[in-house]
Amino acid sequence: MKLLTYFADPADASALNERLRAAGVMTRVGGVDPHVYRPPRADAMRVGVWVVRDDQVADAIRLLDDPDHVPRRVLSAGEMEQIERAAAAPRTPLRRWLAAAWILFLGACLLGLILFTLVDYLLGA
């Protein structure tokens, strides 16, 4: 996902998002950089328009200048909805189990390291 452009007005970002999606380019509206602290100012809010698929970035850039451009890879509204639904789908039980097992393994390794260090310190003193 790549940032295409940003706006101070969320309505402008939403309008561009709708225009690009109508042309078949999958985009979404979101914050530009939530990890960078900026002092509060009147124009500090920036709303980004993001291109979801990397293979559609060039077409999205062309559509900024030429509204009549036809993208090479046009996604239908149904395809966009399917991609969004798949991304929002909850994890499968197997993936959840694997993630929990990995966290437990790392925790056991850390606990073992702490115990080893403690025993070595007590026996070495």
C-alpha cells in the first residue's frame, strides 16, 4: 500500500477516493503518518489517500492528472469488496494457535535465560 497524496480536508480525500475507486483503482482513506508527532496547528491534520495494490500506483498517479485515463488493471466493486472482506476476516484458529504457541515458546526461552543467569550468579558468588 502506497500513499498517493494527502489533504487537509477529509472531504477532498473522500472525493478523490470515490473517483479513483469508480475508475477501478482500489484506494482507501486514512491518516498520513500517525507515528510522527507534530505540534497542534490549524492545518496539522492530514488525511491520506492510499493505493492498496502496488500494481495500480502508476495508474492512480495518471488519474490525478488525467481523469479520462483507463487503468491497466481495473478492479470491479465486487473484487474490491472481496479483498477488503478477506483482509478484515478474523484469523483462523490454526493461525491463532500458532501465534500463541510462538509467544509461549519465546516466554519460556526468556524465563530459562533468567533462571540460568540467576543460578549462575548464585553458584558463582
